[in-house]
Amino acid sequence: MGHIAKEKAKLLNRIRRMRGQLEAIERAVDADNECATVLQQATACRGALDGFIAEVIEDHIREHMVDPREPRDSPQVAAAEELIDIVHQYLKK
């Protein structure tokens, strides 16, 4: 989990933004806001969570699956970068 400690401030900021988004959804539901408004806030929150997940997965791949001594053009690094791209594409949909 050392890689999480390195990115702790950035990850905590993402979590705090998500908390704010969830609180906004709660306020919208409590205020009987229109469904479209609530859904828009919910999808924004889901996007933020997907971004958080992608960030942690990317850091995990870079920290635990790639030998830092590998040259940037090695097959191992190329495969890791391809996997990271796939994760980002998947979580964007």
C-alpha cells in the first residue's frame, strides 16, 4: 500500500469531492428535486468514483506489476501501459 501513501493527498481530495457530491444528491432528494437533476448529480458522482478507482488501479499496476528498472520501451512496460489504457476506457463508459 506504499503507492497509496505516495498519492494520499490527491486520493483524499478525490474522496472529499465525492463526499460533497453524495451530500448534494442527498440534499436534492430531500428537497424533492426533479429526477433529471438527481440523476445528473448521481452520474457525476459515479464518474468521480470511476476516476478514483482508475487512479488506484493505475498506481497499483505501475507500482506492483512493472519493474522500475525496465526500460520504458520494454514489452513489460508496454503491456502495463496497454492495461492502464484499457482500465481507463472501461471506466469511462
